[in-house]
Amino acid sequence: MATLEIRLSKVGNCYNSGETVKGVAVVHCKGPISHSGLTLKAEGSVALQLSPKAVGIFEAFYNSIKPLQLLSLEIPLAPDGKFPDGVTEVPFEFDLAEREGSVGLFETYHGVFVNVQYSITVEMMRGMFAKNVSETMNFSVRCPGQASKDLRQETLPFALEPHTLRNVKRSNLQHVPQFRISGKLDSYMCDISKPLRGHVKVEHCSQQLKSIELQLVRVEFCAAAEGVAKEATEIQNIQIADGSVCEGLDIPIFMIFPRWFTCPTLVANNFKVEFEVNLVVLLDDHHQITENFPIKLYRRTDDRDFLLGGEG
């Protein structure tokens, strides 16, 4: 009887594009065992995924869109032979580099409909009369410099008043509370490794405030012969003020982009992932004031702060 284990050299199993992935395939045997070879496969893909509860236009596209292959390697680790009783470690390594004819590498990303995933599978072939033994593990890829071209660090000021609301008919403005809420985002071009910063200020409001919230939203696009599907889903919601606040007070905006659920703005032939921030002001009379800010996420070329502990 034999089992396999995969161990990678990086703490957290995180690698930058262009680096070398190193590790060992660990074979645990209870007694000597014959085999017909040990093989490693490294794969990466962008795929459309659906949960059983998914409804809407993405369902119609599910069967017509093939996964986009980012990485596909097969490496022989050991020839035919026999593993002894106990533990045997077989080292391996491969480069995370763009292959000829590929679209390049994208960052690991876990969305609702779009999923970017990388995995390593080690398989021991046992011959005709025995079942093969295999083990699979996921690892994460980050791409410094991705989506970082043509960056313009421009502040994004805003001012909200009844007449600026887009979803209210002019004839109904008389029923809308009087308010003016202003502020700014430090930039709509956001370094994914740093928090989104800015401030919001309630200059005046005729109704009491219940809360002010900051909502981070991903917008996933998928293109096929049938057309383009677009779905927006919430990633996180942060309350930055509770109850009525002092008028004229600058309330700081500070939002950290969650790992794995965000990535540099992703644009491919059939897939696109963008991000938005919603400022949501809730009033005691159940009115809700919302302002939407499209943002672009990028990763600096020198961003390596996620690598912890180095190589073992």
C-alpha cells in the first residue's frame, strides 16, 4: 500500500510568475512497492464555473465556453522500478514562465463565475493489475506588473446631492431628503497590495443617518457566440460610520483588498474581471443613497511582500 504527498518550498504555496516552483513528491510505502513510473503534471486554467443554484445568462454560456489553458506541463520524476518500505522524497522543479503559443499567466483568482486556478498532480503508475496512486494540490500565482501599464494616479472627488441621483425622477425629488455628501478617493488606479484610501464628509442632511458603508464589487464578463454575459457580485462590505455623524467631519476611507478574491484587472479574449466600489449611505427613513466608482486594480512590478519565509 502506498500514498503520495506533495510539499512545496514556499510557505503558503505562493509563487511569482517567472519564479521556479520547487518541492518534493513524498512516497509513503508500507512495504516495498513496484511501480511503472512517477509523473508530475502542472496545470493552470481560466474557467467558467457555476454552482447548482446559479441562474441567469451565465447558465446559457456554460456549455459553449472552453477553459482557457494557461499552464500545462508533464515531468517524469522516476522511471519504472520499486520504492522501498518507508518514506521516499523525490525532488522536482519547474519554471512559471509563459510558454510559446499561450496567453501568458494570470493571477490566482476565485470568483463567482470566473475562476483562475493552478494545480500540481503527482501520479504513480502501478501497471495493469493495480490502481494508480495520485495526489493533487493547488498552488497560487501572482503576477507583478500585471495591469500596471499607463497608470495615472488621479484623485477622484465626488459630491452627492438630490439632483445628482440617477435613479430618481425629477418629479419625485421633492420627496427626497435634502443632503450634500462630498469626499474623494485618493485614486481610481489602485495598487492591490495597498488599501483603498480617501474620505467622505456629510456636509448636511435633513434626515438622520443610519450608517455609511463601503462595498467592493467584482464585475465578471464572459463572451461567446451568443453574446456577452455580465454579472456583478459583492466581495465585501465595510461599515465606516454608524448613526448620525458630525457634519463637516472627514470620515476616513480605508479598505484592504482581500487576497484571492481580487486580482489585477483581468482582460482576456473571452473573460474579463473588473472591480467597482459603492459608497452606500443609509438614512433612518429607509432612503438609500448610492454612488458607484469603477476602479482599476494593478500589482507593482516589485511587489513581493506576499512571499513569507523564503525557500525551505
